[in-house]
Amino acid sequence: MSRVILFNKPFDVLSQFTDKGTEGSTRRTLSDFIDVPKVYPAGRLDRDSEGLMVLTDDGKLQARISNPRHKMAKTYWVQIEGTPDAAALAALRTGVELKDGLTKPAQVQQIDEPHGLWPRTPPVRFRKSVPDCWIALTIREGRNRQVRRMTAAVGHPTLRLIRAQIGQWKLDDLETGTWRDAPH
């Protein structure tokens, strides 16, 4: 029986078990939070992004989760600068032209700030003259920094990015920096 772990990755943590950066680096990694042998992340989450990561000891499951050809849905809560109009939301829904081509259509809706959200350290930099809001964005591909590039392309840069769901697995009430075994 394979093992599946759900982890709520904090901000400023690398989504790998070792830091291959500069010698003497003190960047935090998964090994600072998870002491389980032979499990590996199924996909990545940027250092400046937070939220759900799935780890497993099953190579086939890991490939099914992380390989874009399987089109596994990934939902993000995104705090963006400004308030998107109907045209910006429509662009996200139909596909946004990025430097590496047109994105696949996404599901998107404006939402209230997610309930029970933990504070981010350091906090997001706010500007009094520019409002912000939250959207839920679901994509089925996984280009490098895709969500951030999509929101910027429609004129609403990302301030905070939290992955809330990968396929059937949800963040739910998992505290930041903690993990639990998941049914699969």
C-alpha cells in the first residue's frame, strides 16, 4: 500500500528535501517539517507560494499528480492587486497569452478571503491607494509560475498565492507547516 502525505507548505520554504543553493545556505526545506523516509513531492510549489503539497512513495501516483498530460486540477486561492472586471475574469476563463503560449482555459471566481487563513510571515506589502481581492483559480496544467504570470497578464499582479486543492486532496484545516497522512 502506498503512502500519501498532505503538507501545508509555509511561505519561504523550498519544495524539496535538500537545498542545493549556495554553500552554508540556511533556506528551509521539506526536511525541516517532514521526517518520513522515501516519500517525494508530487510536483512543486514555488518558495514564495504557500499551501498544499502532496508527497508519496508511489512513483506512478507521483507521475499522475505532477505530469500535466494527466490534467489533474489544481485550485489556488490568489490575493491579487486591484479588483478584476468581467473582461479580466473572462480572459482567465478562456486562456491568457503568455511568452510560452496560450494557457488552457481556467475556472475562476472572485471569493472572500479564505476562512481561517493563517498570517503570512513576512506579511504581504499593502498599498493604501490600491485595493486587493481574492480569487479562486483552477488550472489543469503546470507551467513555471503560471498563476502569477496569468494574473499579471490580465493586469492584477499576485500578492499572495496559496494552493488549496490538488485533485481530490484538499488543504481543509491543515495548519501551516504541518502534515497528515491522506486516504487515496
